[in-house]
Amino acid sequence: MIDQCSILRDTFVRDVDSHATLSSTNTRAMELAQLPDLTTPLLVITERQTAGRGRGDHAWWSNDGALTFSLVLELEHFSTSSSPLRTGGEGFGREVRGPSAGLRPETWSRVALAAGVAVCDVLADLLPGTPLGLKWPNDVFLAGRKVCGILTEIPASRPPVPQRLVIGVGINVNNSFSTAPPELRQVGVALCDVAERELDRTEVLVHVLRRIEAHLWSLAKADPELPARWRELSLLTDRQVAVQQGSRRVEGRCIEIDNAGALVLDTPFGRQRMFGGTVV
């Protein structure tokens, strides 16, 4: 079981909505985000997710031992004129203050990347030396296989409900892929499979939440180190890829993930910047 006291004591989360079973933490979070008097940041978490959602019509497989949660955030939480940024590895590290431009609408497409960098940073500490990286726009890979998926959504809002953001994260922690469907065993992995031991899910969650908060502050402050980090972690750079956007398909060599979070492709028709889509 996740230790809720540790979450409330050691992270920026101010309320927890905990369940033994949920179809989808993002679905629950989107429902709660419509309530005007909601305490945020809110963590929605479940011990077992039965119908996790990915981007588009994709599903997210999980089993007992996975870490599946969603955050409900108010954008003004990252828009104060003097905002704390906790940096460092263990614990909260040092606190830095400075002006914040906030999570403006044009930054929302980068939230999944910021969260992905946060997960990568935590995994690098937990499993040093193990290859890891980001597959644009929202997947984290460990040892060549998918270990984490991220889904960001913007709930519809109108007064008195403030503008909110939902970040859903699924991390394979102790749900060994030896029990996964056969078609997933070659493409997915759990932390316990690589570490060859079970991990403390509360500890993993605390570290991920801390890093997500820090990187969202970096995003709000337009810190250039954050896009430099997602470029460094990109698994698609210099590879020939195809991006599907509805009925439109764009193929080319990946140049980078730029500062705006776009996947830049060198195509026969020139360079194109992709702000959304599925790499196929």
C-alpha cells in the first residue's frame, strides 16, 4: 500500500484520493477537476487500474505492483511572482526563488515531456548505468523497453472552476512483465525486472512527485536546462520515423525535440515541426 502520510508530508501534494481499484486514474481526475472547491495539488491513485488510458485510443496495461496515478493541478500554482524551486537529488535539495512566467497555454504541450524527464531522472538514480530515454511525446524507455507512459489532459473549465491540468502517469514498478500478455513481454519492462528485486513504491512515488514539481517550475520559468535535458534523452534523434496525425502521415529523419517540445523532422519537403501525433 502507498503511504499517504509520506506523500502529504514529503511532496507538494495537498490531498489524496485513494482507491483499491479504478478503471482509470485520469478519468477520475478529470471528473474531480470539475469541482469548484477542490484541494490541489490533488493526487488520484489506485492499487489496481483496470482500464488505463493512453494517448488516442491506446490502452495502458498494468497489474498488481504497478504505480498508476494522476495529478490535478491548478496552473496558477506555478504562476506566483516569487515561486519556490526545489532542486537537488535526495530530499528537496536547496530552494531557489525567482520570477515565474507561469504555465501559459503555449507550454502545456511540453508538460508530458517535463514529466518524462522527471521519471528519467528518478530512474537514473534508482538504476544507475541502465540505458533509459524518452520516446516523444510521452513514453519513457528503460533497457530498450517501455517502462512508463504519461497522459496529460486539460479539463473543460468555466467560472467558478479555475483552469486545471491533469497529468496521468503509469510506471511499471513491481508488476513483472513475466506475467504480461505474450505480445507485451518484448516491448515492456518493469523496474523489478531490471533491478531483480521489488522496490518501495511509496519511495518511488515521492521521488517522482518531487521531480515533477521541480520540472514544472523549470517549465514555468523557461529554464533552458529542461529542453536541453529532453534533447539529451530523446531516443528518436537521428532515426528515420513516421508520425501519424489523424489521416496525415509525415516521414523523415528526426533532428531533435526542440525547445517548444516539437519533434523536428527532416523530410523530402523540408523541415517540419510536429507538436502532436503518434510515432508509428
